[in-house]
Amino acid sequence: AQTVTQSQPEMSVQEAETVTLSCTYDTSENNYYLFWYKQPPSRQMILVIRQEAYKQQNATENRFSVNFQKAAKSFSLKISDSQLGDTAMYFCAVHTGNQFYFGTGTSLTVIP
Amino acid sequence: EAQVTQNPRYLITVTGKKLTVTCSQNMNHEYMSWYRQDPGLGLRQIYYSMNVEVTDKGDVPEGYKVSRKEKRNFPLILESPSPNQTSLYFCASKSLGAMFYGYTFGSGTRLTVV
């Protein structure tokens, strides 16, 4: 079975600082994709960043970047220069075959 | 605009009263899925469909039904809702084979069963 673990239920960060959200996963598949989704209070699920497992280079999207460690099955999200609008629930997800597996989420609060 | 449309956004109902949550997508996606989101449990898959007339159970299918008569629509039916089905529900769709793009999500339905 595939599992996705987010071990930090809640985190906070000062505005303009950097924060890292952790995610580990377990899969026996070789071909898979990794995602981070953001869910602000509006509850809309918004794609933040994605990573192809066969690519060693870490994905980057503006202030968001990942640290992908395939051997360790780790996929952490780094948010630089945190902004108030980054306050949200963040979900890590693994996409393999035709299934998506989600973690339990990390609630991030950016403090002014 | 490419989107998944879910209705209603909020719903309060009583135990045992049948209800349907609608989901429609305009991207010609083959794959559609329903999830429920509960605090501390993340998103759990209820049912999914890989194409018209093809549906299958996810991790938590008990108490739910779905149908896929048309490619664009994938309604979620609760024949006899119970309070433990109070949750936030998401419909999502994706193109088969386009794993890199992930899901497009609807805006969610907050269901309360009293």
C-alpha cells in the first residue's frame, strides 16, 4: 500500500522568513509524481509545485522549492520569503498508476 | 475556463434524506474521483471512474453511490445520509496518462448531516 506521511500537523513562521514542510512517502512503484497542494481558508485546492520522480533536479516555482530525496522517499517543501497569503493547509501527494495518495496535511500560519 | 464545477457549496440535511452532489468538468477528462476531507485524516478517496460507465471503489465507499453516464458528469449520491458522513467533499478530474498535471479540483461541498 502507498502511504504519505506529513509529521507536522501545525507550523508557524514569521513573515519574510523561510519554512520547510516535511513529507515522506512509501511506494514500490518506479514511475510516480509528487505534488504539493495548498488549501487556503477558501478551501480551494491549489497546485503549488510538482516533481517527476525520475528527475533528480529539484523543482522550483518562484518562492516555492522542493528537496526531493528519492532514496529516502522524502519530498519536503520550502517556502522562502513567507507571505501572509501563504497561510493555508498544505497537502503532500503521490501520484502513481491512476491513484493519488494524500498526506494528512500541515497547517501553516504566517505571523505578521 | 477549464474547471470542475461542484454543487452545492454548502448543504445541511437530516439523517436518512437522500441527496446528490453534482460534479461536472469541461476538460474532456477521462478520470474523475470523489474525496472526503476530515481533520487529521487528509483526503480519502470514495469512488473513482476511469471512463463512462466504469466506476470503482476507493478507500471509503460505504454509504455512497456514484454513476458515470456521461463523460463530463460524476454525481455523488448519499441514499441515506448519516451524521458520520458530515465532511468536506471534493470532486476532482484528470486526464489519463497525463500524470504530470495532477488533478483539477472542484471548489468543495461542505455537508452537514444532523
